[in-house]
Amino acid sequence: MRVPLTCRTCGGDRFYQREIKLQTTGLTFFDLDWLNRSADGAICAACGFVHTFAGDAHQWG
């Protein structure tokens, strides 16, 4: 079952998609941030709250 995404802060329903880097202390300490994994970010167009989804947890479109 597919549930429409709404912003948990303001209730908005329009989002921008962006790749988000997930930082870890160890890789950042060694200046290897580029090795960190990425997540899918849904940024609320109304308030800017960033919803983060790992893997294929959120389907766009």
C-alpha cells in the first residue's frame, strides 16, 4: 500500500528531491567523507524540513 508523503513539521505535500550524504565520525576524522553512503532526501517546499530515506524506502513519482 502506497501512502502519500506529507511533511511531519508543517503538513505540506510538495517536496524537492536531493541526495544526502550520511556522515560517520570515523571517515570524517580521516577526511574520507566521499566514502560515506548516501540517502534520498525529500525537502519540504513549504518549510524546508528534510525527510531522509535510506535505500529504496521512498518511491518518487
